[in-house]
Amino acid sequence: MDEATHDELLQGEAHIWKHIFSFANSMALKCAVELGIPDILHSHNRPLSLPEIASNIFTNSSSYNSSPHTLNNLSRIMRLLVHNQIFTSTISHDSDGISPPVTLYALTAASRWLVRSGQNELSLSPLLLLENTPWMLNPWQNLSTCVKEGGCTFQKAHNGRAFYDVVGKEPEFMRVFYDAMKHTGNITMKKVLSSSRVSNAIWEGLESVVDVGGGTGSAIAEIVKTYPRIKGINFDLPQVIEIAPEHAGVTHVAGDMFDAIPSAQALFLKWILHNWDDENCVKILKNCGKALPEKTGKLIIVDLVLKPDDDDDIFGSTGMAFDLQMLVNFQGLERTEVEWKNLLEKGGFPRYKITKIPDLFSIIEAFPSKLTLNLSMPFK
């Protein structure tokens, strides 16, 4: 291999510098959400100046006095976020020609996903706040250890406690976690259910669906709301069911998917199998098979299908980062289509169909071995 040119080395150096400080992007985003900046801009429905943003941040607070350090610190944070295309900035000149120009800030298509005003159920802000808590960040410090020694880095960072043990015993972590799962799940479920062509084909003829590991039941509630004929069962661990609110048409059932799963025509698994290695996934899938009718039952899986060689996939790099997230937290993994195919076959579901939706995730329908119709289709 030829030696790199001076320009290539310079570009390489800049690339590494960028990655060294990429954490600042997430921290600045977190700061903006904690200060409520996306909501402030959204509520005013017009570009705002820095003093206007600051005065809204400190509404009902005596600590704001337009001090230079307040505006200067805020301007530096906004400068990075504008550069990252989270907000826009424009220079406004007063018509009198005397007043100094003012920088005005506004939302972009990206920061609209951070708005929580008006009980917005389709916000990524809760996930952003979750991922930047010490509970989620500290395990990444042990990433190299998992290569050298194996084991779960989350447990190494949390005194041997597994992820859901920490969720169950840390009330604030539980609140932040399920808030993030609810909002992010709402985004994905809207896409799963919004396309009538795709959605009707998936849910057609079903009268009962169990959401396996369904959390507090928001996903199955949306399914039942869209298809009222379906009897919805939300199935999760007892400590989760205890905090689950009532949903029309949904019955909450407590249990463990590694022991047994309630029977239904279809089982819905959203963001479940990526938490586990193949061995544990096969155990879950075999229990799913026992809960389904042999000839007419099916799994409806919503999970990532990695396409690492597809440079046109706008979620591609996020998918690979998500894969490491699963490694860090659970020793789980995201899978390519080939890996999904092999896993499903081992679990007793040799036929499958993958439907790509405009989301980070895909829909995988999987059918038991006793089903005679061949529905295996290539990834599209």
C-alpha cells in the first residue's frame, strides 16, 4: 500500500479529531433539550433571538438577569448545534439601520423531533435523555474489557447487576427508560400501522395478539385501537405490569417469556430479540412456537435488519451503533438478514418475510415449520 499523501494524512487527522470530540454533539443536544429550547422555538412559531430564548428558559426564575456569561455560554452551544443542522440561524437587520444586527434561531426538520410541547407522543427527546444518563454511558467505559475478558459491560459498570435489575430497582432510571421506550415505540408503531397496504396484510384475519415483552402496553394498545377486532394481551414481567396503565381492549398478563407465553394467533415482539444472544433467542422462539397455532400462527417481529454494505441506507451507521449498544447493555446483537434467517430456523420458524418501513427498524413475519405456504422473500 502506498504511503498516504500529506493531504490524506491531514484529512485523516481531522477525521480523528472529529471523532474524539463527537461526544460534545450529544452533550450539546442534551443541554438544548434540558433547557427546553426546541419547545421554546416551537411554541413561538417564529425565529427567536438569543435574549428571547434565554428569557423563556428562565421564565418564573429570578436567576436570569441577562448577564453576559449567560448569553455567551448559550450562544456557543447554539453555534455548535447550528453547525450540526439542529437549528438554523439568520441575521436580521433592523429597518432603521441604527440597531445592530440580531441573530435569530429556528427549528429544523431534525430539531422538530425533539419537541415535547403539547404532550407530543412522537418525540425523540426522551430517548436522547435516556442515552445520556450515567446509567447508559458508564458501561461504554468497559467496551475494551468485553473484548479482553468477555462478559456484560453494563453489569461490570453496575456492580454485577443486569440491565433490567437496575431498571426495576432504580425508580428514576425506570421512569426515564419507560418514557423513552414509550415515545420511541410510538414513532415506530405509527410507521408500522400507517401504511394500510403493509399493515392490513400483516394484521388481516387476526383476532388475538400477544405483545411479548410489551412494557406498559402502549404498542398493543395502538394495534387494538387500529384493529378493534383484535384481542390484545400485554405480556411482561410482574414489576412492569404493576406500573402499566389500563388500555381499552388490552389485558395485562404478568410472566416470563423464558418460562411460557400466553397463546394467541400472533405474537408481537418489538425490540426483544436484539437484547439476547442466539442461545437465549432460540429459547424464546421455541416458547413462541408452543403459544402459536401450528398451521396458522405467526410471529410479527419489529427489529433492526443490518445492511452494513448498503451506503444508501440513511440509518446504516445508526444501526451499527445500535448493535454495539446491545453488546454493551445485554451482550445482545443486531442481525443481518442471513443471521435472522439462521436464528429463525433454529427457533422453529424457517419461513419469513421482511418488510422495510421508513424507519430504523423493519417488520419480520415468521411462520412455524408446520405452515406449508412458502413465504420466504428476499430483503427489500
